[in-house]
Amino acid sequence: MAQKFGNGRWVREGFLDNRVEGTVVGRVVFAVIGSIDFYLRGNFKPDIAGEVIQFRNGRFEDDDMAGQIIGDMANPQLGTVNLISLDPHPNLEPHPYVEWFTLKKDHYRFELTPGDAWVLSHEERKAIDEESQRIRETLAKQESVQPGSEESTDWI
């Protein structure tokens, strides 16, 4: 499944943290479904690699339609980064772009308006340090369970 989140209008706010090489953790708040924690293998693109970004969507809509489209989205989101950048394409105006694949091969992405996301300063990072660490420690264990490995067996 590919889902673009209505040009990002169903994404309210969040943060993504790539300070640990090879992983991106964070939390994103969506319309109707609320907060979703993220643990993705991979890195941001070079423009923000190793940084923490925060975003707040100026075009957010808490639209009931979101529940019909993204209501079954898994929480947490475990998978791999496809592209996370504040400047995703040289021929387009720089803008926040977040795209990932889940372990179940669902494909999601959202784009925001330029200025709706920013790199956190060293001081601002302190406010999310504990939450990033909690997400990383909790979800690293779950991420290692591959889809299908939790299926029941004939063993009793």
C-alpha cells in the first residue's frame, strides 16, 4: 500500500532523530489516530544526516476521512527509511519530505510546506533526549522481530 497522507494535511507535528547512525526514531502525531512512535533502519539524507528534526504542519486538518484512510496504520511504525530530507530534490524548492517502508512492506510518505520543519539546536535536543532514548530502547527489540515470525505454529 502506498499512502501520501493527503499532501501531508493529516500530519500534525512530530520529531525524528537520526543521532544514532543507522536508525531513525521519533514520534509523529496524525489526524484521528494520534501519536505513532517510529523506529526505522537507515539515515536521513546528507543535508540533515545525524540531526534531529522537528515539524509542525501549518496546513494540518483533523479530518474524519483520515480515519478511513490511515486508521489501520500500525503503532509503532517499524521499517526502513526510504528518504528523509529537508531538501529532497535538486529541481524542487527545499521542503520537508519523509518516506518509509514498514516491515510489512507498506509504503508511506508525507511532504510539508517549506518552513514547517527545522533542525533542532543542541539545547532544543535536550527536551526530547529521554523520549528518543525510550523509543530507541523499546522498539529496537520489536524491530528485530521480522514479519511472519510472530505467526502461530502447530506447537503446543
